[in-house]
Amino acid sequence: MRPTPTFARPTSQELASFYQAAGHAFHEPVGPMELELSVQRFEPQRCAGFRVGERWVATVSSYDQQLTVPGGIVRVAAVNNVTVAPDFRRTGLMTRMLTDQLTDVAGEGIPVASLWASESGIYGRFGYGHAVDRLALSGPTQTMAFHPEVDLGSGWVEEVETAQLRPVAPPLRAAWSPTRPGTVDRSPAWWNIVLRDDEQSRDGAGPLRHALHRNATGDADGYATFRIARPPGDWRQLQVVEVVAHTLPGYARLWRFLLDIDLVRTFRHHQCGTDEPLVHLVADPTGLKRELLDGLFVRIVDVEQALRVRRYAVDVDVVLDVEDPLLPANTGRYRLRGGRDGADVTRVNDEPQLSMHVRTLGSAYLGGVSMATLARAGLVHTDDDACLARTSTAFGWDRAPLAADFF
Ligand SMILES: CC(C)(COP(=O)(O)OP(=O)(O)OC[C@H]1O[C@@H](n2cnc3c(N)ncnc32)[C@H](O)[C@@H]1OP(=O)(O)O)[C@@H](O)C(=O)NCCC(=O)NCCS
């Protein structure tokens, strides 16, 4: 008879075997550096799973992070390492882990959970909604001249070593992240992973390289991280990892630097926002390939708290009916009165104007998926088109959310 797995939390000494079990389920061998850095980043009390004897046959973990939402920041459980070993799949282990995890997250008072899905059909049943699309940009570098009126400012770009970037990039990113919904804060342990550059992390490309933008007075106000790959029999390719800039001239000049690197013919950047300005800096974007990929899934764990913490693009006063079979405490009617200066959310018994599953609210939460679109997909129910239009506008935001942090 198949042994029955038992629920367990890894001790600090067991985190390595826990992470290796997750890597095995992802069919990805875990190298020594990845193992060391990932274990350092774990929050052991947020790791759980099932095991048979010493062997982990199921894993789940999360990080306690800060997620930028429109006009604010919310505490988020950044969920990852959801795995079940192939010989224990479809026996309900994931369901038990994710359900228990959501109960724990709610018990801790964390209003939102979020994750990246390896396959997008997995998480809807747990109330996670597809909230952020990722734009993958690629194309030839040599035809990417900018419009003549693009302001490159009077700063400059210098290439720097990782050791030089290390003290500069974290504060730049920490100041930039609160302006970009969808991004999360990065701990020092996470930066170690971002800047990791062993052979395995290169995935066939060259070493990790960095460019720093300095403004006219010499202050660093942006950076880019990239690799250069040479696919067999092909020209070199620029692989952009991240571009963070506080100003448009810094952003434009960093991209100009990247696109002008000699001996490179093509580029790609898979972590762009859907409103990436680069598309509009380029004079002739004909060759620019734009591909939409899955990004973040969002799970509203506490409707009241989550709606209160964000801001709304226009004033809104609406009664929402939210259904949450998995966390029934969430199910109910909420009056949301909000705008650019704040929001008030109260439970009411009034007739709802818009009704939806908590998964749908998660999709709309970061402003990346319009509530009107969700209504057209049959996921928001209403008889009041004017209210839907206004609420949909209110849930939007000035910038599209960005799924830039793979956790
Ligand atoms: C995805 C994974 C964790 C599922 O674990 P599991 O224990 O088999 O899941 P469960 O038995 O609890 O399944 C619950 C439900 O989810 C469904 N489901 C599971 N994996 C699914 C998938 N990849 N796509 C769509 N539905 C899926 C099951 O069919 C089941 O549906 P049912 O209740 O209607 O029968 C496991 O297959 C795995 O580890 N895969 C490889 C790693 C991976 O992709 N992890 C996800 C990281 S984001």
C-alpha cells in the first residue's frame, strides 16, 4: 500500500532537502550556489509540506513581502515552491497545502497573497486571479533608433562591476518600487539571488553585466542589468534582465546604451510592463516583437483591508458583493468609497451593484485587468452599466502593474 504522507514543517537543517525536493518536482537540478542562496532567503516558519520518512513529497513556501498597489503598499504573502512529487500527484496534497496556507495567511492578518503560476489553470480554484500580464519585447537592435525629440538629458552611462552596483542598486530600486504597482520589496538575501552569476544562472549566456546612469551632477539615478548571449551560428543577443530608472532621460539613455552595444544584433527583455515606454521611444517599432505572457496572480485574503489600502483613479462609491467559498469570512457585501486621497470600506447589507467571485476581484485589484473586461467575460455581474463603467475606471491606475520580481 502507498505510504501516507504526513504534514511537516522543515527545520532550518532540513531547508536544503526541502528546496531540493521542490527543484526535483520542477525538473530543474539545483546547483550549489542556488541552494545556498535560496536556503538563506527562506523564512522557515513559512515553509510547509508533506513527507514520507525523510523524503519531502510536497512543498510550499512564502515570503512576507510588501507589494506595491495603486497608490499604496500592502503586506503580501509571496507564495512559491508549490510542488508535489510525480509519484504523489493528484492525491490532493496541493489542495491541502494551499488551503491551509491561505488560512494561516488570513490568521496572520496578511490581506493579499500572490504567486507566479507555472501553468495558469492551477490556481483559480484557490481564489487566485490572473492580475498582471508581462510583456516580452524582442527585436533587432540596429533599427531601434529613437525619435529625434527623445530627451536623453545630459547625464551619462557607465558600465560597472557587480561589486560597484551592489551598494547603489538596492536603494535606487527601493525608492522606485513604490511607484510601480505589482513590484515587491527586495530583501538583501533576495538581492544575492538577483545578482547571482554562477554558470547555472547564465543558462548559456555570458556573465551578468550592469550599466549605471548618472545625471548631470553625477548622481546615480538608474541602472540596467543584462547579459550577452551568442546562440550557435547566430549574432550576439542582448538579454536585458532589468531596467530601473527614476527619470525618463535616465531610462532613455540606459536603453540607448543597451541597444547600441557593438557586435550585438538582437535583444530581448521578458519582464516588461504592458505600458513599457520603450515602444514609444523607438521611431520605427515595426521590427519590435511584443508578446504577452502570464505574470502575477493575486489572491485577496481580506477584502476589507485590501480594498482600503489602495487608492482609486476616480471617486467611487459602490456596493460590491464578493463570494469566497474557501475563506467564507470574506464573503459579503462591502461599500467602497474611495478616490485618489484614500478609501473607506465597510460591510453593509445594502443591495449590491456589482457581484463577483474573490478571484475576479484579485484580477482587478492591481489595475491591470479592467473590471469592464471582466464583466464582458461574464465574471462581474451587474444591471448597472454606468456603475460598472465608473468602478472599472476607479480600479484602473496611471501605470500598468509590472510583474518584475520572480519570487
Ligand atoms: C501542480 C502540482 C503542485 C499539483 O499538485 P497535486 O497534489 O497533484 O494537486 P491536487 O491533487 O491537489 O489537485 C487539485 C486539483 O487541481 C488540478 N490540477 C493540478 N495540477 C494542475 C495543473 N497543472 N493544471 C490544471 N489543473 C491542475 C487537479 O486536477 C485537481 O482538480 P480536481 O479537484 O478537479 O480533481 C503538481 O502537479 C506539481 O508539482 N507540478 C510540477 C510543479 C509545478 O508546476 N508547480 C506549480 C508551481 S507554480
